[in-house]
Amino acid sequence: MFGHHTFGEGAFGELRFADSEAAKIIAQYYSDHGFTSEPGDMPADQYFEANVNQPLLFSRNMISDRIGGFVVLNNGAVELNNNDGALDSLLQTHGIDGRRVVVKVGRPDFNYDDFGVIFDGIASGWDSDEKVLRISLFDKLRHLERPIQPNTYFGTGGIEGGDDLKGKPKPLCFGEVFNIPAIQVDTANLIYQVHDGQINNVVAVYDRGVALAKVGGTPVGGEYSEDVVNGTFTLGGSPAGTVTADVRGSADPGYVVVTSDIVKHIIKTYGGLKDVDLDLNSFLIFFNDNTASVGIWLDTSQHIINDVINELMIGVGGFFGSDRFGKAQVGVFNSPSGQPKFTYTDEEISDIEQEPLPSSVNPAAWRIGVGYKRSYTVQTDIAGSVSASHRAFISQGLRAAFASNSTAQAMHLLATNPPVIPGLFVSEVDATAEAQRLVNLYSVDRNIYRIKTKYSIYDLKLNDVVRLDYPRWDLSGGKDGRIVSIDLDAKSNNATIRVFA
């Protein structure tokens, strides 16, 4: 087991601060046992001062009231010895918030370049008492807690809108969406915007639910034309009432409809991440696990990137977060399958107990509904000539597909029929398949096991399949489950993990 830590910022193991007086970035170096890098290391011949009390406390959790959704780092920290007060001045004269933090682990006889990274994230701030300076940490994806759309309407006319739109975010559209309330940006020329940028196409436009004819040239009454480059369409005559549209959205750099691809597009285009910041293998696996078409529309309200991703992920039973190395990781939370990454027996487990399941899956669910083909405009303003089927579609917000397990209903008298999951699927078939997957996952007896271990603690990832083989409960002989939370204590070389099995 590795037992020697260096603490610092960047690939080179240094911690960088913003010096308020010198207006520059400075670097200092710390370790828990004292360490000097070799002449060939980067940095070379650098002494790492031995004043790290706690190299890393680290927590990731994909459980709240449900399993899945956005994953955040909480209670992350590094603690430095400050008994002599030598670090007091850092609190007043240096800024650490937003600075990158990397923790590495290795043995004293290692070259520094051979140390392994066990955490790569960002500092949120620091505080101190008379003995310890504590650096609070979060993962890099906390940078995504900002508005997705930096572009707002100028209010200068044309496609920049009038005074009523001035300062409002421009709309965004990803995948395939239905009956969205298109934004009228140019009242004089009857121009409506559905996305800030290039789109695939405007499939249909409706006036009070009546479909207009699409033309390639200049439209007249009862017609519309599209401008895919600017994400707009133009009416040929004044509308009688509410104008809505069905749209295949963003096509820059390409039109994508699968959740994994939309998430990747959002975090790269609007979140500023690059491929090097992504766990690309997890995106590939996620794509293979869920190839269904989805769509999401963002109006002129302010939308936070994390919230948008969370909505996408909840709809397909997925999760999104940052691993310990700072890379964005995605996946579908599913029944355990495949070869377990690790097996934990009573030799590897120092403590174990059962914990209650999240309220959303306890008691067991005998029937689950998943939404599809959302109508983004719930209309009462509908022309009399609109067909009964389309009238029914636009007069409700979300359709739902269901799957059930009557055996679970008979066995568990408190089995639930929870609220419909607000899926973003285009197809009823895909929503039905997701509902059935969730019933298979949650209508049978499950448990969460909380175990404490020193075994391979730096190799664990959320959603890993592991086997628990322990002489209690239903674990004798082995039972597979998925890791849903990890709490790492690098000082004691312990991890507490929760396994859904």
C-alpha cells in the first residue's frame, strides 16, 4: 500500500496561490513525511515541506432522494499543520479559491514523476484554527454551476429582438423537441427564434395548433420558411394566435439526439471542457447503454449547466460527475452485470452494515412511468379545425409509458407507484423500455451495504461492480452490487463505500 503523499497543484505537485500584494502566482510545496524531488523530476530538486496532517478527505455520492442524477464532491479537504502559525499570513495575502489542487501518493524511494495522482480538483477556500490550516476542495465540474447561455438579446431590432427581450438569454434547443413556444424576435418581419445558432431543421410550425406549410422561398399566409444557420423561421402572415414549433435542434458542430452526445456537446461548447477533461470511455459505454433519441428546450430564462445535465440524466437513469482525477464521468445506473472489479470478503472488510434505501426506491416500486414526447407549450388556444389527436397532444405537457411487476405488488403491501419520471424521450417505445428497465431494477428486494476497507481504495469508481462475500444476510456465497458512494481518508488509508446490491 502506498503510504507517502505529496500535496500540490498541477501536474508538477505544487500548490499555487494568487499573491494579492505582488499580483502574481507563487508556488509552495508540501508533503506528509518530507520529500525532495530528483534532478530529473518536474519540478527538479524541490523540497516538499513535511507539514501535511491530512493528505485528502474525499467524498462522492450518487444517492439523494434517488439514485443517479448529478454527482458532486462534498466534504473534500486537505489539512496542513499550522501549530507555529507560519501559514497564518497565507489567509490574508493569498487567494486559493478556484486554484487547482492535486494530491499524489508514492513511497519515499520513488522519483516524484512516478507518484500516482489520487485527486485532481479545485480549492474553494481555506480556514484556520491555532493548529490546522484546512483547504476545502470540490471537483472541477463545480465550474459548471453557471448559466449555460452567455449570449443575450441586445434589443436593437431584427434577430436581436426589441426592448421586451433586451438582456434575456437566447433560447437553446438540443435533440428533437415538440410544440416549443418559439421566441418572436422581429415583430415587423414575423421572425421567430428557436435556437441561438445553427439547427438541423424546423420540422413543423403551428398557429393555434394548425400546421403551416413549409416553403423554400418567401412564405405567404399559411406558410413558413426556415433559416437553419440562425435557428429561426419566418411566417408569411400574421398569426391568429399562439405560434409553436417542432424542431430538430443544435447542429453546430453536428446534430445529436442521444443523451451522451448532447451532454458532451453541452459541457464542451458551453462549459469549456475539452476531450482531455472527459472520461471518454465512460461516454462510449453510456452511449451503448442508451441510444434512444431525446430532446431538451431551454427558453429565455436563466438555465444552469448542471441543472440542464441533471434533467437529461434523470430522464435516462444516468449519472454525471467528476472522478478523482478531475475527468467528467457519465453512466447509466443499472443492475450489476459483468465481471466484478473487486471482491470483498471478511478479510478485506473491517466493518459492514446495512443502510436504508433512498426514499424514491423504498418501499419497492411495482409500477414505474417514464415521460416522453413532451409538449413544451400546454395550449388552450386551439383552433376548431385541429384534429382530435393533435388537440390531445398539445393540451397536455407530458405523456408517460408504464411498466409493472404484479408479483412485487402482491409480495409488498406497501409497494409504490411513484410519480412519473420526467423523461425527455422522443419515442414511446424508448420510454417503455426505460420504464421496464427501472421496474427490473427497483421492484425486487435490494439493499445498500456500507463497508469500510483498506483494499484498493485508490482504484474505486462510482458505478463499479463489486462482489460482497460475507457470512451474513444474503451475502454468503457472494452477491454483486454497484458502488454508489465513496468516502476516502488518505491519512488512515481507509475508504467507506456504499454498495447497492
